[in-house]
Amino acid sequence: MKVRRIVIACLLSFVVQLGFAQTLDLVIKNGHVIDPKNRIDGIMDVAIRDGKIVEVARNINKDARRVVDANGMFVTPGLIDLHGHHFFGTEHNRYLSNSFVALPPDGFTFRAGVTTAVDAGGAGWRNFDIFKANVIDNSRTRVLSFLNIVGAGMSGGPFEQNTADMDPKLAAMCAKANKAYIVGIKLAHYEGNEWLPTERAVEAGKLAGIPVIVDFGRSEQPYLSLRTLTMEKLRPGDIFTHCYGGVSGREKVVENGKLMPWTLEAQKRGIIFDVGHGGGSFLFEQAIPAIKQGLKPNTISTDLHTGSMNGGMKDMLNVMSKLLNCGLTLNEVITASTWTPAQVISRPELGNLSVGSPADVAVFSLDKGTFGYIDVGGMKIIGDKKLTCQLTVRDGRVVWDLNGMAATPYNAK
């Protein structure tokens, strides 16, 4: 009898454990799923267990600890902001490298549906360990990095003009030693008429087997040619950020209302055109004619920092909404904010809702009305569409819930 009771108890325990294992943590039901990687664009349910996507299908009716009704909303992979500045700190006169102009990611990401933020060059090989310890290891947002070719990082002023500190070998060594976090090399703000900084950044990228993102600096006339940059100096897969900017001292993609022909040649060649809105790098007079004439951005990003967060940029969703009202379709906007940036940084597990992928999910409402959008020059357009993030899930956990979609109703007694 005793043996029998033990066997029965073990069987019951196994059954209970089996049932527990099969219980889903979260099901998002009835939403319009847009998953560009898997070519899903329709009403689906999304099931999550143990921090992973376990099923995307119609009418998932399995036991779940939490069910969210996303009827009338759009469900997408968590957004990837390819260009932000998150190496915040307290050092004086260090611009975006462990200083006051950069921003902690968690206060700006989840509320906009962003689950992965890529810091664009705040750290160089000299101080990446500080960035990792202070920001990457202490953020709920997944934080990755483009490593600055300048060893001192994006410290501003003379630091970024110091070609002696642009060491391809040491940058590549740092990138390879931290390949779980470093996804590319950054060159930014160099002022001069020489190609040496670009060439050193590309060399570092070649040595480490990762792409280069370039924020092309200013120079005296004649300006360094953007056609030469994108058609000769950069490789397919490298990134030209601030593509709709109108920075003085640099060529533009649109001149006198006409799209420069080299832009489409470069994009066809494989150069990634990234928005990188920022506080000074997005003009309607560039973006709207460029989009109308065929130059749509490959990737959408914020260039988030203290100088952009309260201006025309605001946040990732505002940039996406702005582009939605400049001529991009919703599917194009989602693709440029999820699956394309995941491919650009060689993180195929991100930016999609494939079974087994990290359960990073965003739920948006697409609001209709009258909305004003501002560029960095103070110009305004009126649009009729605006994306609002209702819910964000990171690794299976609800990290943003604007209106309590995933909360338990309170019934006063």
C-alpha cells in the first residue's frame, strides 16, 4: 500500500507539473499582428511563456495566467531604436560619454514600445567597460552599442577631432571582446576635408566583422562628397545616419527640391539610410521630397538625448508617426523599426515574433485626428495619424501599460 501511495503521489505530482508547464504566462488576443520577418499582417493571438514567444495563431484558447484583449490595436515586435545616446553620467565636458547630455534608457524606451536601444558611439574602447557596468548591466531595456572609433568616445570638442585616438586595432579588439553588446563602429562629428577618420572606422569594422555607422561631420567647401562616402568609402551594410538632415557644412540628399541620384544608387548598393532625427537632423524639406522621389529610410531611429527629447523629435513613436504622415505606410514604418534594424546589427533573434524568440512585444493604437509634427527647423505639418503605445512586453514581462490593459480590475466592496 505504501509503495502504491508513493507511486500515485508521484504521478499526481507529474500531472500537476505538466499542467503547470503548459500554462501560458500571457496571451495577447484579437490584435492586428504586423511581423515583417514572418510576413504576418492580420488578426492573430500571441502566446508567451518563460520569456519566449511560443505561438502566433488565430484563436489561442489555452490556459493562461494573463489575457490581454488587443482588439482594434496593432501588435508588433518590440521596437529597436538604432541610434540613441544612453551613456549618461556625471563627468563635466564629456558631451555624450558618461555625462549629462545622454539619457538613461528605461525612462524613454518602454513607453514608446522600444525594447532594444542601441547607443550610437557614446563609449570608445577606453571607457566601454564603464558604459557596460553603469548602463548595460543596470537597464531593463536591452542596451547594445556602436563603439566609437575615438578611444575617448563621443566626448565632444577636441576629443572627436583627435585622429591619433582613432585606433582601428584597439577598437576592433574591444568590439570582439564584447561581441554580445557591441554591434558596430561609430564615426561622428569630425570636421575636416580628409577621409582618414572614415577609413579608420571602416578598417575597425572590417577587423571586427561589424558595420560602421557614420554621422558625417562638417567641412569647409568644397565639402567631402556624400556620393564618395556611400559609393566608395562605406561597404554594403554600413549606415549613413541623419539621412534627412540639413546640417551646414555637409551635402544634402535633396538639393533645390530634387533628390540627388547617388542616393538611390547607394541604397541599391546596400548602404543603410537611417533617420537619426535628433535635435538638428530632420527637415521636412529634405524628408518629404526624398520620400516622394523614392528614398525611403531603411531604419528609423531617434538620436535621443537632452537636446532632442523635448523638441521636434520627442520619442520613437513620434518619429514613426511623423514618417507615417510624410508618406510611409504603417507596414513600412514597423519594418524600419523592427526587423530591418535587427538585420542591420546582426541580431536575427530580435525584431520578430518567431516561436522561440525573446518575448519583446509592443501594442499600439493608431489614433485618427489632427496632429501637429515639427521638424528641427521649427517647421510644422498637420497629420491625421498618430501611434500611441498601449502596452510593452520585455522578455515576457509587462513593462509599460498605459491604460491597464494587463491589470486586474479593482472591484470596491
